[in-house]
Amino acid sequence: MEKHFIPIWFFIGSLLTIYGVLILASGIYELFAPPTTPVAMSHLHIGIWWGCGMLLLGLAYVFRFRPKGKDV
Amino acid sequence: MLAAAWFFQGTNTRLSLNPVDLIIIVLYFVLVLGLGLYLRKFTTTGEEFFMAGREMTAWIAGLSFISANLGSLEMMGYAAATYQYGILVAHAYWIGAIPAILFLGLVMMPFYYICKTHSVPGYLMLRYGDGARLLSAISFAVMTILMSGINMYSMAIIMKVILGWNIHFSIWVSSLTVALYVMAGGLLSAIFNEVLQFFLIWIGCLVIPVVGLIETGGWAGMVHRIQTNFPGQDFIHMWSTTGSFTGNPMGVHWTGIVFGWGLAISFGYWTTDFLVVQRVMAAKDLRSAQLGTVIGAFFKMMVPLIVILPGLLALAVLPFHLVPESQGGIPNAHTYNEALPLMLARYCGPGLLGLGVTALVAGFMSGMAGNVTAFTTVWTYDIYKPYIRKNAADSHYVSMGRWCSFLGVFVSIGTAYLVMNFSSIIVYAQVIFVFFIVPMFGTVILGMLWKRTTPAAGFWGLLAGILTSFGLWAWVKFDPSALRHVAFSPDAKDMAENVYRAMWSLIANVVVTVAVSLFTRPKPEHELKGLVYGMTDLAPEGHFPFFRRPITWAAAVAVGFVLLNLLFW
């Protein structure tokens, strides 16, 4: 019987989705509670942009490569 | 670059991790372990365990091919070298890689793939016989385990310096994680984790060039700041300063870059190092293997974005000058090797910093996994099966592979502790690596392209190349003035000496191989089918549309390579 494993892209998407949520949440938290020693260029709020990007990319991979019936 | 870890101990950088950073790191470990355990049920035969079933698509083969090479030590080391030598270091990613990778894909991969060998030493066995196979298998196995241990030690040192982690904790936690997922899922597990690592490294490290170029106001602004901070020094030209040995920070002439770096070292590494070649040999068909190689070439060409550019940005934006490793003990001083961690700390807040650290850890662990899987395959198929236990059941060799993976990791841990106590091993390891890998290219390529090459010539040519490299190294070691003969200049730096020595060893290999071939008997032609140009049936590609042919995309990458060199001339 041919074996089909869940594509690696699904696992990558899942991890990026979780990471995206965590980084986005950190970025939003910093908006309301800025650190006492911010990083350089903190006004860009790069965490929010990066978190959003990772979340969108992750969700795209999760939906595109979600396990199908034949995957074990 | 390996010496970076040795010198790291006197550095001052410390990154502070938040709880969210730690969660990100822990989640990575959970996923890689889970992946390994999940994939165990798909790796029950030798073909599945050692070659991932030869089912990988072009994208997976290509991304793992380049990830197996893209180690964190290299990333940190080349960012440091960029701070010291400028954009010249990008040669390692362009002329030092792209022509060789494309050559591997278009010219050599058909022979590797069609003969269905399990390894590069396996190809040498088919082409030349036992002598060449055993010499290459033993040297590769020893070097691979040594490099694996050095990788692990380097990671532990760097994690101690930048994060304050206990060295033993770093070594054991990472090593046992690698041991478990490689033992469970073999090459398939290693490949999956390498593809994962590829995404983490890019997404984690791309923050630096993006934010850095915004801070400097773009490339022109960055160049202006570098020239202000370092007046009179040229860090931004790749070729125009290489007309003389003294005209550039690296002390290298363009002939050394082209023939030493671009030909000898890069072809030696990219076409014969089984660690990377194994990844594309696991592709589902020849066209996927070739396309995977081209995909790898494209992303290799892009790596300077996340390695070289951060080094240049460090020259532009850091409010202090970094110092050589020898001055690392000075209070509050930061060394060249801290360039990448400092840039991570500069721009990455909570979450992003954890992502960056995870990318570095992933790079180290993938490097170790790659070395262990390559070692396991070479040990099982090129040493154990032919010389110790022939004709056993396939399941026996799979068991040997699993236990070898586990034991290989422990031997690597032992090597890591050995290096901890005799740190000069690091300095010698990279030199020794070049001894074996460059001559291997001469032996393999002559075997693939010239059917007159004889089995005796394969062995003696390989040995001659190895001894030439070792001999030249020893000559310069004991008589530094010999550098003017080996590297054509008494001012040549270590990197320049390496490239010229590689060139000489390749010349010796080719000369001896050809000479011995003329006086010894070649194999009969029927034994060369599938191994040599002219004796191999290569499936025609004419029925594929042009955009689905590997040569089309290889040509596109080649054009990009030329344009980049012209752009940064």
C-alpha cells in the first residue's frame, strides 16, 4: 500500500501560524506597554508587520497543504 | 570560520530572552521531535531510511540541499568576515558556489542518479573499484563526524556567550533531540527539518536587512555611512580591487578567486560532498534532482541578503568598531564574530529575537543532523555492508542505520568535548576538510567524463591530490616564506592560502590521474554503462516545454549570477 505522509509544507505552515500569532501579540503588547530600552527603529513596530506576514503565510500553507483523506 | 567558536569565549554580547522568545524556541524542539516520531512509520526499508525513498519533489530536494549547507556557524562566520573584508566575502556565495552547483545539476547529477548509487563513495566503487571507494569513505566518515562535533561545540559556545546558556545543557539537549529524530526518521526526517530550517533562517534573519536598510536610507545611505566610519577603506567592491594582492582587505588576487575559490574549492565541495549531494539524490526522478539543484543555486545566490548585508550594515550602523578575536578579552569590546548577534539584538524585540535565536539553533542542529545522516549512509553502505556484514537482510541494515545514527551523535558529542579541551582542532579541521574534498572532485569528474580513466588512476590520483594538499599546508606551516610560492604572495591571508592550495591539489590530482590512466588498463565498456558520459542513456527533454526544463532555469540563474557580479563590480 502506498504511504502518503502529511506534506512538510503543512507543518511549516502550522509553525509559522503559531509563531505569527505570538510575534503579532508581542508587537501589539509593546504598543501599549513600550519597553524601557526599545530596540533601534522601534517606531516601525516591525513585530506587528512581521507577525502579520508570518500569520498570513502560515495560514496559506496550512489551508493549501492541509491533510487529505489518503494522508496518514 | 570554524575558528570563530574558539575565539568566541572572550566576547561580551548577551541577548535577553523574554518568555515569548523561550516559547518560540521550545515549540521548535517539540515540532522537530514530533516530526521525527511521525515519520518513523514511513522509513522502514533501507531505501526509505537512507535515501528518503527517493521520493522528494524538486522543491524539497532543492531547499534541503541548500539548507544542509547553510549552517549557523557559517552564517555568523561570514557576517564576521564581511565586517572584516567587506563584500568580497560574497564570492563564497556567488563564484564560490553557483557555477559548481549548476555544473552538478546539469552535468554530474545524471550519472549520480542513473547509477542509483547510495553515496558518492558508492559511485567511486562502481567506477573505480574498492580502493578509491574505501579511501573516500573512510576520509569522509571521519571528517563528517569531526565536523558534526565541532558544529555542536560551536553552537554551545555561541549560545553560552550570547544567551548565557550552560555549555553542557546546549550540547546534550540539542544532540539528544537530533539523535532521536534522525534515529526515528532517517534522511526523511533530516530533510523535513532542513526545509523547516530554511524557512526559519530566512524569516528570522531577514528582519536585519529590511530594518537596517530603512535605518540607513537604502544602499547608498549605507555605503555613505561605511565610508564615513571607515575612511580610505573599500568594503563594497567585489572585483575591481582584486587586480593585486595588496589592493583589497583579503590580500587575494582575482586568479585565486576564480581558479582556487571558484573552481577547486567550490567544485570540490558542491559536487562531491555527500552531505549536500545526498539531498538531491533523494529526489523522485532525475529531472526533479536537476531542478532541485537549480532551485538550490537560486537560493544560495540570495543568501548574501541575510549574511553579507548584515555584515555591511554592522559597518554602517554600529556605534563602535568591532575588534579582532585576539582582542576579545578587552572589557566592553565586541569582536567581529559578534556582528550577526549584535544586529539581531539591535533590531529584534520580543518574539523576533526568539525567532532569530531559533533560526540559529535550527541551523546548528540541521548541520549536525545532516552530518550524521551522511555518515550513517556512508558507514552502512560503503564500509559495514561491503567489508563487515555482506548479504544481510534489508531490515538489518536499517537497524544498523538507526543505531549508527544514535551512536554517531554520541561520537559527535565526544568530539565536541575533545574540541573543548583541545580547541586547536577547530583550526585544523577546516584545513583537513579541504585536503580530501577538492581531490575528490578531480577523481569524480574525470571518471564521469573520460571513459579512459582507469581504476588504478582513480585511487592514485585521489591519493596524490590529498598528499599534495597536506604537503603544501605542512610546507607553509613550517616555513611561512613558502607562502610566496604556494599563494604567489607573502601577504596572502589564510583564506587566500586555502584557495591556492586547493588549486594545486586539484592540478596534482588531474595530472596523476591522467598519467596513470595512460599506463594502466581501463574497465571494459560494458561495465561503464550509466557511469560515464557517452555510455549513459540520458532521457531526452525535447518533449517538455522550455519552462519545465532544468537547463532553462539554470540559464536564468547563470544570468542572475553574472548580473550580480557586474552590479557589485
